[in-house]
Amino acid sequence: TKRFSIEAGTTQGWHRYVGLEGEAFGIDHFGASAPMKVLLKEFGFTSENILDRVRALLAKKKGGRKRR
């Protein structure tokens, strides 16, 4: 089953829920400083980017290959 998690923080721990066929999306580093809206855009937390990532995940065949 393909699962996608979104966390405005570390992805640590999410991989057990999304599994081998899923994706955990988040921020796995620290040290950035800016207004929240700027950081969210910089790190890809936009509806367009999330939708693109989910579509790409759904397009993959089992084992990581992209569906045709």
C-alpha cells in the first residue's frame, strides 16, 4: 500500500507507517531562519509540490519503477 506522510518537522519515525512503498515528507535538518511562510515555500510545503509528490508516488509501480 502506498502511503504519504507530511510533517513540518523530522520524518524520523514516519517510515514505519508509510512502509517501503510510501514516502515520508518533512524537514530532516535544522538551522534555517526566516518567516514561516518563506520557510514552508523553501522546503516544498506548498499544495502544488505536495500534489506533485503524491502523484509521482502513485505513478510508481511496486519496486520503485514508474508506471506507464
